[in-house]
Amino acid sequence: MAHILVVDDDPMVCMAIEVYLERHNFRVTIADGGEAGLRALESGGFDLMIIDIFMPHMRGFESIRIFHERAPTIPLIAMSGYAFANLNSPAPDFLRMALELGASRCLRKPFTPVALLTVINECLSEARSRFPSAMLR
């Protein structure tokens, strides 16, 4: 059973992801922000991380960079629901930036449960083929 760390400051997002993934036979640990996520990561045992890009206290880009540095073999899925007030101005591509910082995949909120499951399975499959000794579970 794969163990997934979900780091997001929105309790509703965390609860929805947790319930859905547990129904699909994943073990889930929830962290309510970047600092809590890093503490959870220290206890180890994760097969995949899902990190929100924008959170208070520790900006998501900082979190993504640090999470990837501390656990480079663990796939990291970045998610963002950031919306711009002015749609006429060019917007930075936060999800592309997350990929450059080490994210394996990105999801734009809101996403469907099927999209989440698909991305998770792709990341776990790729990680198993790249780091077979690291994924013994």
C-alpha cells in the first residue's frame, strides 16, 4: 500500500483527497502547511508527495524546492488553484515553475478525482522503474 503525504492549508481539500485516496487503498498522511509537511517527511516512509504551491508561512515554491531536495527520489505532485484578477495581463505559469523546481507532475485546482488518481499512478509507476530499491512497499 503506497503512503502519500498531502500538504495543503485548506482542510476541505485535504479531507477530500484523503477520503478518495483511502478508498483507493492508499495510506494518507495530511500536513496542514509546509512546515508540518517537512516535519512529517522527516518521519519518512512516503512513496509520493502532493504539495500545494501557495500556502501561508512557507510559500509553496519554497516548499517544493525543499521537499524535492530532502527527498529527491519521492515523486512530488504540485497543485495550485491560484487565479488572477486581471485575465488580460500575462500570468506567470506557476505550474511550469513547479516542474522546474523538482515536481514530477502538476495539477490545477479544481481537478477531478480521476485526474488525481491517474497522475498518482503515473508518478508511482515511473518512480518504481527509476528507483526500484527505494520502493519496497
